Amino acid sequence: MRIIGVVALALLLGACSGGVVPRYPAPATAGPAPQRPPAEKPRQPVPATPIKPSDAPAAPAGTKTAVLAGLAAGPAVADLPIDQADAERALAAFRLSCPALLKRTDASGLTRPEDWRSACSAAAGWESRRAPDFFAQYFEAVQVADGKAYATGYYEPEIAGSRDHRRGFDVPIYGKPDDLIEADLGLFSDSLKGKKIRGRVDGQSFVPYYDRGAIEDGAIGGHAPVIAWAADPVEVFFLQVQGSGRLRDTNGEVMRIGYGGQNGRDYTGIGALMRDRKLLGPGQLSMQGIMAYLREHPAEGDAIMRENKSFVFFQELKGAGPLGALGYAVTGNTTVAADPAFIPLGAPVFLSMDRTDATGLWVAQDTGGAIKGPNRFDTFWGAGDDARATAGGMSARGTAFVLLPVGTLARLAPPPVYTPQ
């Protein structure tokens, strides 16, 4: 599970070096200091023309599920421009997601576990070279509400880090605190079913957990393990936004970490704050632009980051990863995060966007704190410099079609013919 894509953080249309860090004693060991990453720019997109959606109304404000948002038929799956490589990757990801599809309650109201049985049985032995045929045979394209999609991007960051507290590595990366409690409100009232809150016990009261500022000032000392140390507080801030990543030491050792919990405070996208305060100009509303500003204005940058009271805790990952909301490893250029109230987790999704890199067949295997509502997506790009450059500037608009088992739309509503605007 992750928090939000890097451009979503920048724009909140879906989110210093030298800044204040927790007060810790001097490092017990010395070693080579890490180098600050060089300035970078987001990758420039290649424009594309999206497929037009069916003429359908947008979802009314406050709509809670895909069924209530309204459904329309999409084009025949065989007519969608799905290329071979996309189909092969999506088939592998769908196959991995099938165990969850066959037992998970679909919060969108679109499908039942038995709806996926035929497709999952066929996927188990389907030849990769015939992957496009698999999707054409077992799925139908369905448009949710007006189908107008917005997509950002996320990736698995790699930042300078160390298992040991030593010179140049002064920013703690915390594991989950032992005094952080998650309360299931549905146990107290049926009207609160599905709602949870996080906090801590203070005397005889249950109170909100410490916010980012308090944690960075050392409020959780003794309650949370420090699983590693990082070099740059700005990189750690964005690592929390992504929810997982890699720490690379100066000796080449790599430690992989993933989401271990969150303090329960609301997420605030600092990019929107900086935009509204006119701190960022045109062309700077990207992860790279925000990072540059925070580093150039360390004191102000620290204060801005603290306005996002949400704080993420990590755990070391030993197996495959990073892991998505289904508990399975996510795949670069294949996994997409979506709102499970509108897209069944594990379902394929075809995005036809205004840039070529975001256009293609994806599989909804993840969620995000700001990825809410119909047709809101966050595309995953993997790890490395290319993934960072692409995700850092990803902001795409177009049309989305969720691929559901054949017959789903007829069961839910009369199956209208696809009629593009």
C-alpha cells in the first residue's frame, strides 16, 4: 500500500537538505558521507489522442460506488489498441491477482468472486504469446460514470541510507510504534462499519497519534524502532509518499523497505499549498520542482513538510516487492493504483490517455491515500532513474475502461451500445 503518486502530491489533483531533523546524539560510527543527488528534470511526454468515452454524465458528488456512479458499455476489447508487451505483462499480473479476486468482496459492487472464476481458470494455463486474445475472449470494457480519467505516477525510490547511525546519515526511518493503536469503529456501531481510526492511549483517554512535527521532534522516542538512517529529509518525505523504497549505503548494500503503518493523521499535499502560495511557477509543479524548492529554502521547506501531518512507518522487506494493497508484488508499467470503491482490485484497466507512456493495459493492484473517486489512477513505473523521471512528471488525462468478466454489465444494467461522444 502506498500514499499517493508523486505528481498527485505536487498538484493534489488526485501530493532539505539542511532542514530540522530529530534531536539525536552524535553518530556512534563514522564513515564516508553520502553525496546529494544531482538536480533532475521530469521526462517530457509524447502526446497521444485518447479514445472518446461514451456520452454519459459524471458521477454525482458524494457517490460511493461504481454501481451508483453509473455504467456504460465501452468498445469491444478486441478493438482496443492493446499491444503484445502490455498484454503479456497484464496477463502475468492478472494471474497473480486471481486468488484475491476469487475470495475478496468487491467494494465497487461490480463483481462477485464467482464472476472471475472462468477467466482465472483460463489465465492459469494461457500462453503469453496469445495474451491479447485472452483479454478479448474473457472481458468486456465498461465505462464508469463519464469515463474521464486522470492519472499520476509513482515509483520505488532509491535513496542514500544506512542501517547504522553515522556521519551524514541523521534522518531516522521508523518502524511501527508499539503505542500506535488502530480501532475498528464497526465493532462499536453498525453505522460505522468499515471505518477505522488510529491513535494512542493517554491516561484514560484515546487521543490522536503524534503528528509529523511532534514525531520529528522526538515524541516517539522509545516507542518506535529506528530501522535505518537516511541522508536527506526531503528524500525521506517523498519516500513516505511512495510508501516503499530502497536504501543504498555508500558500500553498495541495498535495504528494501515497505509500508509498515501510518499515524492516522490526514494527508495534506504540499504541492497544492506551494502552488496556492505562488512558491512554484509554471513547469515546477512536479516532484523534481518541489524537491528543488525545499532544498533551496531549508527552513521554510521544513515548515511546509510539517503541514502534512501524516507520517508513514516502515518495515524491512525480505521477499518480493514492493507490495500493493492486495499483498502481492507490484510490477512496473503494469500495476495501477485505483479506488476500490470504483475499480475491483485485481481487475484489468485500459487507459487511453493524452500521452503515450500512460496509455495501455494496466491491472489495479494497489490503492493510494489520494487516489479517490471514479477514473482516478496512479501508474506504477518500477525503480531506477527512468522510473523516477517518468513518475515525477506523470500527469495524464483521457478515458478509462475497466475490463470486467463477460456478462457483468448485462447482469448489472441493460447493456447499451458503445457510442463515443
